[in-house]
Amino acid sequence: MCALAALTVLLGVAVPFAPVMASESVLSWPREGRAPASTALPLNPPRPLSLEATVPCSALRAVGTGAVLRTVPAHVNPAGGLVVRADSGRVAVSADGRTALDEPIPATGDCAYRISAGADGLRVAPDAAPPIVLPDVAVPEVSALITDAEGRAAEAGLAVQVRTDDRYASQPSTLKLLLLVLHGISLAITLLLAARLWRGSGRGLRWPRPGWADALVAGVAASWVVLGPLQYDDAWYALMARNASEAGYIGNYVYMFNVTENPFVLGQYLMQFWGWLGGFSLWWLRLLPLLYGLFAWTMLRCLLAAVLGRTARSPWVPWALASAFLVWWLPYGMTLRPEPLIMCLGAAAMLLAEVARRRRSVAAAVAATVVAVLAVSCSPSGLVAWAPLVLGLPWLWRWMREQSALARAAAVLTLAAAGTALVPVGFADASFGDVVEATKVHRWYYASFSWYEEWRHLSTLMAAPWALRLPLLLTLGVGLLVALGRGRRCAPGTIWWLTLTSAVITALALALLALSPTKWVLHFGAASAPAIVLLAMALLRSPLPRGTGVVAGITGTGVLIALAVAGFAGPNSWKPYSDRGQPFGNHVDPAPSKVELEQLAPHIGDVFLRDIALWIGLAALIAGIGLWRRKNHRGVLLRPERGVLAAASMILVVGVVAVFVHAPVRQWPGWTVASGGLHAVRDGRTAGLADHVRVLDDAAAPLAPPTGEPHLTGDFADASAHPSPVPPPGPGPVWHTSTPEAAGTGTLSTGWYPVPPSGDGTHITVPVLGDDVAAHRLLVQAETPRGVVDLPLEPDPALGSSHWQELAVALPDRDIRAVRVVAEQRAAAWMAVGGPRLTDWRPVTSVTDGEQVFADQLSAPLWPNVDHAEISNGMVRPAGVRLLAAENIDPGVLNNHSFRAWGGTRGSIGHAATFVRMTADLPGGPPTAPWGSVERVVYEHPPAQVDLTEQHRARSGWERLPTLAGESYIGRPFTG
């Protein structure tokens, strides 16, 4: 046994260091048989592993003055890119902000400059001179390959080859596969032998008889697939799982340059498989946390039956457990994050740890270790599953002392072997070097905190909705009451013993949770399994002994009242998307005042559940009834502290269900997450928002050509003669004021565009952009039989100067003869205006069909049927359409995918493209916060015009490529 367990450990340790077959993607430009033509090429990460370029002298001479090669557009800060420029007979080569060469271009001859960049620096090799080497220059960034030599005969020979940074795309080598197979066999045999050798003795599990409480939990949990709130990170995890099949590994997808998430990937692997079975709609994916939750419920039912024995047969036990389970599961359980899986594994670990204690079974302890290790493979917060194992150390120590040295060694090695269950999950698709580098990148680009900064966790809790606050606050309150009553004697198998045990496990779990480097409120759901047991026991019997003094009783009740008040003071706000139709206060205002925020707290009429007088009155009433019953020798059924806990738990469960049933009814016929889920269940319609969002797109009969020329004054110029600094939003004329001699004034009046007498057009749409565009005067004038009508255009001032926005006005009646656009520059800031178009409402699928689409990290599972733009081969597949959430959410959250300082995977898309925000809406129902936006992506140059080849090479498991974590990579300093 010792030898087999030791072999399992050695094999497990060897796997992460075994060689892998790394996939290397090489992009060649121009395409074979094609002449060089500028192309958008958004790489992710932005710096490739290596770059080689050949620039012929003939191309330099032909250009005369201009850039023969750029790897970032000229309007972007070029410091990080490569530029080969000809100017007045000289050639200059610069990269990463450093000039490597500046010399005269040879006047004659068939010569070339060969440029290579890699881990050893930059090398520029002219044909007629020794090479110039700059060893400290990094590989230049690449977001496009642009040449002014395009279309010239002398461009022949201009070529670039890029080896992208796709370092995490690898497959196990033959040796690693062999090690994985041997480790799996060895681990399985070790576990089987442990089960035969160390089964222990005594009673095993008790399987409780199903009852109405089980039916209630199953029914409410199943309904939550449709009704439950959408959490902030649900789309994020769905995107990671969805992209894994294309990328070849579980990457972050949204930021940190899509580095691998290994070894914390078990949840994403399961979701990837589940999505492969039935797609990636929100409601299909939610069946996974439903299964996790029902399994956890079953484990906890078995735990109580095993520990409490005959007491568990009381009809109050399953109802108390059901109440506690729903207190935690309703706000925390229906999420695509890993916490529901950790809760499931945590419940299994508690049950196995209890079986191990009761039977003195090392085999059960080994199984609990496997389960706890799998919980860690979900997320760092999976450490909470180790808490019940810590409580098993005393009996294990006593067992060890009774055994021979050989038996002790075998047991220790077997437990260590069980710990290697992490290896096939965390390292089958990653090497040790991959995980070390990814961890370093995570710490550099994402806010990480130490264990002693756990106060940040509580800070995020108190900024959360009321139903997310209450479970933890009530759990903490019960834990404090257990501490007050710690002097009570107890024996195993009693309610008080299980109360004390679950309180200790919960405290250990929360302490282990502090080790997580991130501090988001949803992490608390990972510790819910022991907390559910603790709450259930407190609902069955007060944590305070019967002989507790008046002061201690009042103190305990006061603690629970204070925590309940703090919980109910939270807002009933459920972004993203689940806030639609919610009661209590104004959910539409993007910047509510403090008073308006307070109105979001749950209340009935003018009575707020955060009112402390309400809870003091309840406690006093319960105490009064108890005194009366005691005086009449009838016994006290309910003490104040347990009454407050029971009332808060019941209100939480009933209240959460009520608001999420009420919200879709109130919002009807408008779309909600629940109505979308209902369509999916009832009709099989899984398209989500695609069935409901509409956009203003070109009408079947367009406007006729204008009858006159545009009238321009001041700074206004025609983009056909003076190119706009931003690419046009599409075909048609564009006028702008960004001219060299701009004085800050100007007017535009386009010609009159005749409106077809018959057709389906209902709106006139005009694209605009610029600095401070809302400061200018913009309107459409409509010619009618009754005269000219002014229709003002209202731009969104929040959009930047590189973001076109299509502004629409409804045609006031059907007898409009012609329309024109009038613009007046009223500020020093520049502006641009496109020609008008006749549009009508169309399904959003008229825009998304046939296009690669980026649906963002807040809404992706609500767009399951679009062709998601993947990240693979070290490159972001250029999307033609972006679907973005809004919901009055902070822009810093909305823009994670393009936030360069956080390694946003789409940070370089904006280098080579401009975005055109279409007029779109989600019709129906009462007013809500803005749902989001639909944007076309317009590339200055055709995207991804390169040839892709894949190469494979062996790479050792400990090898690390040049790190992405450092200020020199994109200029981000370390923030901790």
C-alpha cells in the first residue's frame, strides 16, 4: 500500500512538469499569391512571440515619404509598434519607442531590410551593412499591418511573418499522457485498496425518507432556473467555457490577455461539456447549478439523518433545513460561477468527514480529501471544503497512534495520494510553467488582496442587495450566539453538538475564504454548506442554553436584530437585467440620491423591514408570550432570539420569491430574464434577447439622391476631399470640421433628400461623432405641405470621439416630401456628420446574422445563438457586431473587455476599427434602465487578411516564455 500510494504521489508530482506539445500559430502577410494590402490584425496578447519583416528598398523608394510598414495605426500611440518609414531618401526603423536605424536608402540595386524581433531583442539587417541589434527592445505590438506601398508595383517582396503568443494552447505529449494514465490507474487502485483496508466500523449513512420539505426545495430550486437573478459574472464564466473549444484551453476571455485559468477550471470544464450537449443559453446552463444544489441538499439531508439519529425523524428537522437551505441558495445558488459546485462538494466533504469520524474510517477521510481537492480545482474559494476535514484531525491523530509505523505511513501516503486528484483536473491541459505565469499575470493585471484585507469582503457584502447580505449576517449572528452559549455540555448526536460543530466548520470556512485573493460578495456562497446546517440547528433549538441570563439573552437577541436590520437595509437592486420590474423605489434613475437609494430597501407601504423598532417589538412580543406561558406552566415554545432568526429567515425566503415572481409580472409584456426562461421552457425558444431586441436599419426603399449640393461654411469640409480622422460609418457622404485651419465654427446644410412616396421607412437616421458632440446643434429638417419642420437630434455625450452614433427621429407624418440635415458647430471641439438614411425597425438578427458577434461579459448567455467571436491562435477574431449591456452599470465594469490597463482582450480592436452605435431598443412594458446597445464594427482596413499555419514543438513543463506581467509590457504599473 505504501509503495502504491507513494507511486501515485510521485506520478502526480511529475505530471505538471512533463513536456507538452505546444501549438504555435504563424501568421504570414500578405496571403500567398496576393500583393501586400493593409489589414487589421488584432492580436491577443498584443505582442507576438516573434516578428520577422522584409522591406525591399524598391518599396521604400516608391513610397518616397510615408510608412512602408506599420504594426499599429498612425492615430494610435505608435510607441509600442514597429514603424518602417521612408522620408526624403532616408529609411528609419523604430520599434517600441526606440529608433534602431536611420540611414539613406540605397539609390539603386535589389536590396532589402530584414527585421526580426523576439526574446533576444530587435535585429535590423540591411543587405549592405552589419546587422544592428538592440537586445533590450521588446517585440513590437501588432494590431494591424499597414503599408503606404499598397497598389505600387515596387511593393513586391514586402512581407511579414508573426508568431503569435498562443502559449497556453498545448496538448499533452506522449510522455505526459502516459503519466496521466498511470496516475489515474494508480490513484483509482489506491482509493479502492483504502476502501477495503480502512472501512472502519459502526453505523454508516442513514438515508432519509423523502417528504414534503424535499418536494418544496426541489420545486423552488427548479423554478429558480427561470426566476432567479442573473449575477454579474454569469456571462463571464459562460464565455470562458464557450471559447475553450476554440482556444484549446480555459482562458479568461475578457481580460488579462485570455491567460489560462488553470488549475481552477473544474466548473468551466463541466460547463463546456454541458454547453456542448445543449448549447449556451442561460436557462440551459442554469440546469448545472440546479443539479449542484439538489445534490448538496441530498448530502445535507443525509448528514442530519446520520448525526441526529432518531431526532432527525422529527418533521421539524427537514423543514428547518429547507428554510436554511433556501435562505442561502435563493440568493447565492443559481449562478454560473463556481460557488454552487463548491457548495455541493463542501456538503459532500462534510458528510464524508462525519462518516469518517463515526466509523473511524480512513477510507472515508481519503474520499473527503478527494472531494475537498476537487473543490479547490474550482476556485481558490474552494479551500472552504477543507474546513470539515480539519475537525477530523483529532480522531485521525488518535487512530494513527494506535497503528503500527507501517500503517501510519500507508495512511499518510494514501491521504497525500488523494490530494493528487487535483492533477488531472488542473494540469492535464496545462504545465507547471503555464500556471506559474498565469498566476503572475493575474496578480499584475487584477486587484489581488491578502488575507488580512478580508474587510474588503465585508465591504462588498454591505454594498450588495439585501438578500445577498442577510444569509451571511444571520449566520454570523448565530455564530456569536453559539459563542455566548459555549459552556453548554453536549454529546455527539445531539442538536447542540451539531450546532457547535457546524459553527466551528463555518468559522474555519470563512477563515479559509479570507485566503482568496479576490473579495467579491458571491464568494460567500462557497461557505454555504456548513452555514446552512448551522442556521437549521439554530432554527430547531436556540444556540443559547435555557439557563442563559437575562443580559446574555438580551445581548444575543440584540445582535440578531442589529444584523437583520443591517441586512434588510440593503437595496432591492439586481443588476444586470434582473432589476427589470423589481418593486421598491425608482430603478430607472442612473444616479439616485441617497434618499432615493434608501427607498430601494424592501418595505410594505411605509413600513421598512430595516426599521429596528419593528424587530424590537417582535422580540418583545415573543418574550411576553413566553413569560405568559411560563407563568401558566405551559412551557416556552419560542424564545426571542430564535423568533427573530425564524422571522428574518422566513421573510427572506418568502420575500425573495415574491419579488422575483412579481418583477416579470409587473414588467409584462416587456422582456425579463424570467419571461425569456419561460419561453425557453414552454416553446423551446432559446434565442434570448435576439427574439426581442430591434434596431433601426435601412428601409426597403431608400431616400433618393439629394436635389442640391450641401452648403458648408467655416470649418466644415467634405471627407472625400479632406479625409475624416475617423473612418466613415459606411457608404455615403461625410462632412467634418477636423481640418488643419479649423477655427471652431462652421455650419452644414445638406441638400434635400426626397422621401419615397410609398415604403416602409419610419425614421430618418443620421450618424454623428466628435468631441463634445452634444454641445453642437444637430437637427433634421422635414419638408411637408405645411412647411419645414425641425426635428432635433439628441446625441449621447458619454460616447467618445471615435464612436459613431446613429441618431434617429421619427417622421412626423406620411406626407413628408424631403429631408435634410442641419448642423452648427458651437464649440471648439470638432464634429462629423454623415448623410441621412431612411430606416425602419428590424429584428436585431437582420444585423447579427452572417456576422461574427461579440456579446459582452454581462449579456453573453442571453445571446446564445449568435456566432460568437472567438479568441484563438493568439488572435481576436474580428467581430462585425458588438452586443453590449448597459443597465446603468458603471462604465468601468462594462468596458472590462477593452480596458487596456487590465489586459482587455479587445483592447486593440479600437486601434484598427471604429464603432457605430445603432438605434436599438427592447420594447414593451413599463420604463426600465437602458438595456444595452447594438454596434456595428467598421474596420479601416479589411481584417485578418493573413495566412495561418500551425506548428508544434515540444516544451518542458517548467519552461516559461517571456512574461506578460511587467510594466514594460503595456505600461501598466503593479497595483497589488
